Amino acid sequence: MARQRDTAGLVDAEKRFYKFRLGQISDLSIALSQVSGGGTMRLYNDTNRNGQFDFNDGPAVASGSGSLSSNRPISAVLPSTETYFLEVTRDFTFSTMQYDITFNTTQYPGNLPTDPGSEPTTAFNLGNLSRGGRLDARDYVGTVDNNDLYRFTLTEAATVTFAKADIAGSINTEVTIYQDQNNNNILELSESLGSVFGPQASTSLQAGTYYVLAGQFNLNNTAYSLSISA
Ligand SMILES: [Ca+2]
Ligand SMILES: [Ca+2]
Ligand SMILES: [Ca+2]
Ligand SMILES: [Ca+2]
């Protein structure tokens, strides 16, 4: 766990901004303490990737608040692919606000060099799978990255087991297996071979290229693991 603390707070200004990145997929918590006055925290990611906080960055990924009587920290699992902006806004009922702010992170490192896209052309290629083999992926899906699509090639007919686990954050990562049967680089609903509802599912597959989509359709934030074995 890493911890960083800013005791400067804000005194007269209405807002104060913090800009940061995460070294790994992390369970991030941001808490205000020692608050005089009161205010809210809103966490944004740089959705238009221009390095600046602007009106195109939003909606907020998470929010929290702090006052003399109550503190509601921000808590969310988030990926390392983003630049984040935290906005601390003084409540208008107070003329000044002072606070300590603490950033805590618990890291859940992924094992991929790049984030998987959401289409066959941008899917992350896990490579070949043959009997006795196993492919592993660990990454994030959630509010700032809705899904991850993987591709693998089964080199021979085999019973393939798909296993998933939610490592941190909200549960319910959805995993669906596809085959691009008409070779148009689009995964149609009719090309779904089924979804993994429990922790794992097995199915008999012919040799060929397959796609596995991991998603968080209710926009929770999850660090997950996926393994495909034959
Ligand atoms: Ca921006
Ligand atoms: Ca991801
Ligand atoms: Ca993705
Ligand atoms: Ca297709």
C-alpha cells in the first residue's frame, strides 16, 4: 500500500485540483480529514487525453465529501492507463475550507503490455492454445474502460475451460466467447458461443480462432483474471 498526504489544503480558493497517474491497476481511496468548513471531491479521468482537465472530461468516475461532522472517502478500483484529476470544491456555505487529504492505493498488477480493445482488430492476441496449455490475462474493466476483448487460436480440437475471477472491486465481470464465423471482423450476437456464468465453464471446440470478451456492463470497477486452458 502506498500513501501520500497533502496538508496544505485550500484556504480561500473555491477549488483545488490534483493531477496524478497510478503505477498499476489499484484500489484507490482518497479521504479528507481534519476538515474545517466542508466540501466535495470529484474524481475525473482525462477522457479526451489532452493532459488537461477540461469540460470534455467527465462524468466523474467517483465522488466523496468531507466536513467537520462526516467524511465520505472516494473508493474505486482504477487502471494505470489514465491520467486522473481530483477536484476538491469548497461548499458555498463556507468562506474558507482547510483539510488534510490522504491518497491510499493497494495495487493489483495486470500482466498485459497494452489494454485490450473492444473489436477483433484491436483484440489482445493471447496466442496459440493446444491440449495441456493455458493462457492467462489479468486486467481491469469498469467505468473508464468498459471491456477487454481477447483472441486466441486453438491449434487442435479440445475441451476448453474458461475461468474468471474478480480480484478486487465490484463483482460480476461478464465473460462471453465468440467466433467470427463470417470473417467480417465484427462479432455479431449470433456468433456468441455462450457466456461464463459461474467461476468457470468448459466446452468442446474445434481448432480455430476464438474471441473472449470481458466486460462490466453495469459499470462497476473490477480487477479481474481470466484463464483459458485446454
Ligand atoms: Ca482533458
Ligand atoms: Ca482493460
Ligand atoms: Ca479495454
Ligand atoms: Ca462476424
